[in-house]
Amino acid sequence: MVHIPSKDEILQWISDNPTKTSKRDIAKAFGIKGAARIDLKRALKELESEGHLQKRKRSYTDPEELPPVSVLEVIGPDADGDLTARPLEWQGTGEEPRVVVVPKSGDPALGKGNRILARLKKVGGDEFDYEARLIRKIGSNPLRILAIFRESHEGGRLVPIDKGADKEWLVPEGATDDARDGELVEAQQTGPKGRMGLPRAKVVARLGDPTEPRAVSLIAIHQHGIPDHFPDAVIAEVDKAKPAPLGDRLDLRDMPLVTIDPVDARDHDDACFAQIDTNPANKGGFIVWVAIADVAHYVTPGSALDREARKRGNSSYFPDRVVPMLPDRLSGDLCSLHEGVERPCVAVKMVIDKDGTKISHEFHRAMMKSAASLAYAEVQDAMDGRANEKCEPLLEDVIKPLYGAYAALTRAREARQPLELDLPERKIELGEDGKVASIAFRERLDAHKMIEEFMVLANVAAAETLLKKKTPLLYRVHEEPSTEKLEALRETAVSSGLVLAKGQVLQTRHLNQLLAQAAGTDQDELINISTLRSMTQAYYSPENFAHFGLALRNYAHFTSPIRRYADLIVHRGLITAHGWGDDGLSEQDIEALEETAQQISDTERRSMVAERDTTDRYLASYLSERLGNEFSGRVAGIARFGVFVKLDETGADGLVPIGTIGREFFVHDEETNTLRGEKTGLTIGLGQRALVRLAEATPVTGGITLDLLELDGKALPKSSNSRGGKTHRGRKVGQTRAKKAKLKRKVKRKRGN
């Protein structure tokens, strides 16, 4: 019986014999003849689909050019001291290009053997062909520890801040990076247990006072248990990943698909293109293409990568860092739709009529090459007549048709009437020192809305396709508000002099009518916040309960597989439904679908809470330098123990404790959600304008305490228990009781003697 070599044996032989890589050479080497060649062909096909091998075919790209973003291996300094590197993705037939790494201030030290993701610029000099600028180091995977440094005579120890961490780490002398006692540090494991049985580490970053802003997101990450270290097995799999071959994919490399993202985006997982439909039967209609990174090609069911991605569920975003769902080698390189680089994708072609109604759609597994990586602001500027050098050549054939398709989709949106909340989002800007430099409103440009509409349309197409083909998937579900929450919203509307009709099946258009009544009035923000609070939390489910907020019957997440596991499951469903390969939904995926839905719904909420906690801490840190200052705001919450006021300038929420308001006892009315003074009848309700003084801001907890000075422009009587005043009656009673109890214990002990 002929022995068919394993995949590892084949790869090892090819590695040892780089000049003999044809199927005939491999068959001859292993003595494979006759019908056994079919099994060898199958094994080679699998290695090709997994990205381990690439079959040479005629290419429409210049094989002698390196892509603008590529992975390099540092060779080391040459005789002149220049840091050189070799390209790991070189596929040309000529001599390997010579690359010099040009470091910039702040780059980490690089040495021989380091692998880096770099941006390349062709220079064509006598000595080097390309200049490389570091994007990030990749491939190394030492264990990282976030801890409090405790100084000792022989270096120090690390006390991890992780919940449940029961071991300390030993830092030898010379590996402390001059860390001071009590500082928050990031350390890296350097060896196994040493003297005294403690594992050894070295300090790689001093983060300073644990209460300082630079430590804020790290603390939130660890407090909420968000995994921020990839296991060795995951990195080992990523290290083996190779660029996907064209194979049987639809070739879209000549289509001018563009990515449009925030200016500071680290990855690009969606691209789009639109053109006027020339079909006479669809006059005024458009063809819209949306191409999404083919993450499923690299993250296969049951792999270490897959298990880790499912565990994380999603990427988590903080003002100063991102905790990705996938390692940088994928999220920032092989799966990212970089400009001018061939990348595998799953693309959907959608035909819409002049009113934005989708007529048809079809999915393809394809290969694309982004024509440009654009930012929202520059695309909007181009459309507004201020095109820069990058956008000018794309204006007529790419940008304007995109906006034309968006105009049609806007008409469809107006007819569908999804929920139109108007809640400005604030963005925290950090300075070089890690502190909050400013807090500004995020711009909402038509460019943002355009990409959102394209993504919603693609998500709908994915859900409809899998539903039609009876393929399991995870729906994005958003159920309608509960009767209780809806009634509370109605009472808030009535108290504001507005109307939310009763006795009918609630639709989003009814809520939009309420929001329209409040628009431009003093109740605008109150009604928007109250409407948001009446909504249920969206979640993932293998069962379809529709999406109330978007007013859509069938909806799934398809457009962000780099940062959401739900989208990866949908991609696998599309692969299975279309028979594109064996990397679609596995039996285990299908069996665990309900469990996966719960898992990633939980991780999504975990990330939201951690991100919110981080924002609160940054805001408290920012405001801690402005104690005693007065701020305007609006009552955003009522509780038995006090009033929450949202500050206009920063959007921060602060608490006015009940004991500091006025000189009387306040009753909390849960039905009307108000506080009412027993003596004066002063009523505090949601939405009232407030003038407050900042009394306390605690960066460690994110807590902000305020003194209420005015309500709707009227001054409040000075509290008898305000800071600097007399003690609150309840506190005095409590102190008296404590003294009596203490005296009683003292008397009892004396008698016992």
C-alpha cells in the first residue's frame, strides 16, 4: 500500500527542496504512483485552501513589486549601520528586494530575527529598493503582567491587579526599569521559578501612579476580565498564515473598491463601490458592492484561533488602546483591506431602485485590491467641493456614485422609519502624556451615514440569503420595549407637554413622532434619553425576533468579522450555503449556536461596561483639576439617594447626594420619577436645567459628586448640611447611636472584668 505523506511531511519536504515544488516532484519524492496521485492532489488542494501553499498562476499584478504594507524579518545592521530586513511575502521571480528600516522617534528597539509589519516606500536607490516604516512588531508572544511594583533590596516584586491572582512575581535587580515602590507597571515574563519559588519578570513599562490616566483602561481591562494576551498556540497558528490565493475566487482586483474609516483606524474590514445601473428596467437605480474581509479563510472552526476569538467575542475599544479579537498579524495585516494590496473578501452585489429598495443581491467569495484607504472627513470634503490630491481622481467615478446610491437609500430609510435618536456622542482626546486633552463632539457627516446605510443593506442581504437557504446563523435581535418601560416613557412625555399615542401596536414611527415634537425644545435631550432608556438591549440569537430599532424583519451582523465573532459565524454560513469550501459552518458550530449567542452577547456587554467605566474614570481625572468650578447641565436621572446631572460641556454624569439638597426631607416618587420636598413642595424631575458646583472627582472610581446651586434658573436655599455647613440631621442621629453603642460595650466589658 502506497504511503500518502501527511501535510506536515509535505510542507517539510517543500521547505527542504524549494526548487522542486511541482506535484510531479513531490509524487516522485514519496514514491506515489497511479491512483494514489488523487489523494496527493487532494492533500495539496487542502494545503492551498488553508493558505500554506500558493499555486503559481498568471497574475495581473506586477510580481516584482512589494505591496505597500508587508511583513518583514529584520536581518540586522549592515556594515554602514543601516537596519536591514527581508520581505517574507516576496513572490517575484527576480532577486529579493533590499529593504532598509527607517526608525522614527519612539519606535521599539529592533534586532535580528524580529518580524515587523511595515509600510513600504519604493526608493529605487543604488543600495536599497525600499524604505520601511514600522507599524508594529509581530510574532513575539511573552506573557505580560499588569501589577503594582513593590521595591526590595534585590530588585522587587510584582503584585498583579488581576482579580483572583494569588502569586507574586520576582523582579531581579537590573530588570526594574527604575520603577518606584507603589507604581503601576507592565512587566514581561523572563523565566520560570527562581529563588524563593517565584516566577521571574522584567518591567517593560512604567505606568506611574495607578490613579493616573495612563492606567485607566488597563485597570478596566483587568477588572472586567477582558483577555488581552494571546496564548502561544494562537500565535503559532497565526505565524503559519500565508496570503490567500486567488483560486476559484471572483476576481474583483480591477474594481475600484475603497475603504472609508475614521482617520485613526487600525484595520479596514469593509470596502464599497457603487455605479449607476444601466439596465433600462431600473432607471435611476444603482448597483452597490460591499466587500468584507474574508476572516473565515484564516480562522477555521475548532482551531486555537477560533477558540480564542469566540472567547473574546469582540474587540474592545478604549481612548488609548484597542484589545483586538484577533492578533495583529490578521486584524492589522492579512485580513485588513489595505490600499493597493490583494486581499480575500466576501462580496455582495446589491441592486437598488431609485427609491433605495433592494431589488436583488448575490454573494461571491472574491479577491480585491483596495483603490484607496480614505477617511470620512476627506470624502465629505471632496463631495463638498474641497477634494484633496487623493480624492480628486476618485471624485467622479467613485465618490459621487456612492453618494448617489446613498441618496436613494435615504429615501428607503425615510419610508421604513427606523428609530431616529439624536444623542451627540463625545470623543475623549488624549495628549502625549496620556491625560485628557479635550472632550469634543464626534462629527456626524453624511459620509458616516452613507457607510452605515451600505452596511445595514449588506447585513440584511446576508440574513435573507441564509434564511432562504435554510442555513443556521446568528441574528442580531432587538426586541420592542416592555409595557412598563413604554408607560414610563409615555408619562415622561405627558409631563413635558408631549403626546405618545396609546392603544396601538408600537412602531418606531410613533417614537419618531414623539422625538420630532421635542426637537428644538427644552425637552429635546430629555425625550431622547428617555426613549433610549426605554429600549431593550440588543443581543444575538439563532432565532429571529427581528430588529425593532432598525425596523427590519431579517437582520444579521456580516460586515465586521475582524472585530465581531457573530459576523464570522455568518461568513461561515454563507460559505456553507454557497458550497465555497470546507471552512464553513462545522457541526460543532451549529450544535453550539445558542451557547455561542449567549457567550458573545455577554462579552459585548462586558466590553460596553469596561469602555463606559474607562470613560467615567477619564472624565473624573479631567475634572479633578477643576474642583469648585461651576457647570451647567441637565437632570438625567432620579434616585432615592440623589439626583444625577449630565454636564453640558463634557457629558459627564455626576451625583448630587440627597442629603445636600435644600433644608428639607425629599420623597422619591417612583411612578413620576421625581423627588419632592416635604416642606416647600420643590419638585425635581428629569430634563430640568441645573447649575452645579464640582465638589469631588475621584479618578480611581470614576465618581463625580456635585452640589446643586440652581434648578431651572432659580437658586436653591443653602443646605444646612452642605460642605462647610452643619451636619445633616440623619448623620447626627447616626453618630449619637454609634456613641451610645460604644458606651454600652465599654460598660459591659468593665462589668465582665
